[in-house]
Amino acid sequence: LKKGGDGSGNFSHAGRVGLVGGSRPNWYTTPEIEVKIDKQLDWLSDQKYEWAVIIDKDGEITHLETKGHEGLAPHVAAKIYRSKIFLHNHPGGGPPSVEDFQTFVKSKASQERVLTPGFMYVFEKDNILPTRIQKEMLDKFQPLYIESSKKYDKLPAEIKYAKTMDDVYSTLSKEYQFKYTKTIRTMRE
């Protein structure tokens, strides 16, 4: 999104730039929700397989074994897409996958956190993205990936992949004004 005027969806109150999708207050920043999130991240850090933790608008928590996105049953995917906060682990490491990013872009979730043995990746948006913006973001993903990966050709494959994904997410977050962060966090912090 480019900067626009009032009603453009990418400005917050008084013309300050906001996250893509508008500028509603984020209910998940309350201390009570953060405590729930921390407890669930601790739970995820103990899991040997991929799991999703969904926190809905009422603060209710659901655990779903995902076995990677290929194994998602339609009813599981529907729950994830309706969530407000989506937590997910990658016990074997690695950054958020393109499927993780697609879930963030297409879902109602205001926040998606992906926990790995060394890092926590966080995507945030204020509202559901319009279908046109979803498509535009996802269409740009592969060309950005190809372009960015050329910078890391001499690195081992795992490092090349992680650095490339980080570049793609950083670039898209700047262009579309969603928040993307990567912080150091061990699986049990």
C-alpha cells in the first residue's frame, strides 16, 4: 500500500501511519493475553512435533497438531483462519514457511508467532486484509524470493533459505506496512 489519505486503511488516527488493514486497538496486547501467550509458547517449546495454538477473540485456547501444512484437515485450517492469535512451532528449526506467511495474510489473525529453537518470528496486522492486497502480496513473494536468494548463493542451503525468507518478509512488511520481527528466543525461555 502506498501512503493515502483518510479512509485509505493504512493510516491511524490523526494521519499517523498504522499497520495495514486499519488501526483498531489490538486487544492481544493486554497483560492477561500476554500471560496466556507466554504459557502457550512454553507449551509449544516442549513439543517434538509441529503444533498450532489458536487464541480466539474471547481468549479461549485450542491446541491443534498440524504435522506441517500438508496434513491440515479442512476443519483445522478453518479454525486457524478464524483465530485472533495463531502460535505455531517449528521444533526442527527454520523460519516461517511460505505456507505460514499465506496463513497470516489470508486469516483473520491479528498476530502470528512462529517459535523455533533459536528465534521467534512475529507477523502483526490490525485487520483482515482485502482480497486484492492478499493476492498482490502473495504474487510478489516468489519473485522477491528468487531475487533475494541470489545474494546468498555461496552459503549453505539452510542458511541461504533462512536469510532469503527474512529478506522477503522484511521487504513485504515495509511495502505493505504490516509488522514483522525476529527475536532471539530459545525454545524454553
